[in-house]
Amino acid sequence: MGGLPASSLGLVLKGVLAAYPPSASTALIAVGEGPAAIYGVGQSPVGNAVIEAIEIDHVILNVGGTRERLDFPAPVLSPDA
């Protein structure tokens, strides 16, 4: 699934619960800095974006017929680390 464009919808992937079958997996997604909510395959976290697949480290969205990838945000290290 690599090669898909990164999602530009302002969503933040906070967590995933991978399950078997994969269609039973869920993702914890926030819109920007807002509170996170739980979504499953086939559900829409925002607008016309529909979750197509939930993997261990990313979510595949179908946005108006275009597939996009939502990854976990890159970790930010504090200067004290």
C-alpha cells in the first residue's frame, strides 16, 4: 500500500486496534487538535472520507474516489530528551 499520497484532511491518527478479520479493526482518529473518536472500516471521520482499511501502523482512506494514507504523526522529541 506504499506509494499512496499522505492524507491532507487534517486528521491525526492516535491509535489502532488491529483485529481478525481486518474488517473488525478500529482506529482512534482526531480532527486536528479536537478530541479523538473511534472509527471502523466503512465509517467516515470527516466529509467524504471513508475508511477503506485499518492496518497496524496506518489507515487507508477513500476520499471521493482517491485513496489516501493516514499515518501516525512523527514523534517530536523535546530538547531535554
